[in-house]
Amino acid sequence: MKTANLRIENPITGENYECQLSVIQDSERSWSAIVVNLPGAGGCGDTEQEAIDDAKRSVVGLIESYAEDGVDVPWCPLPIE
């Protein structure tokens, strides 16, 4: 398992968010990226980079969805390393 930190811009407000990913190779040809500090966000792909890119799209989609519903994004505190 690998970890990665990403900065993702809120497409609505322009704010930047720090996201922490756990990236896992599920099989020889499958990768998953789970956003540790945003419940429900993650992605998958045939390569590590595809999984990370899919997770980024997931975060943006969730941010937009919460904004449309008028609800705050439920960020979780990042673990202390």
C-alpha cells in the first residue's frame, strides 16, 4: 500500500483541499485509491495513476454534490504521521 497527498481545488469556491490517498494494487491489472479523509471518495483503474485520477474526480463530484444540497463537506481530520 502506498500513500499520496493531493491538493484538489473546489470547482465552486476555488478553495484548495488537502486529500490523503491510500493506493492499493488489487491484482496484477487493477488499482484502487481511497481518499482517507473524505468518506465515500475513491477511485479505481488499470494503473496506479488512473486510480488516482479517478479518485480526484470522485472528490470533485462529492464537493459539487454537497454544495448543491447546501451541506458542508464532511472532511475527516488527517491522521498524524
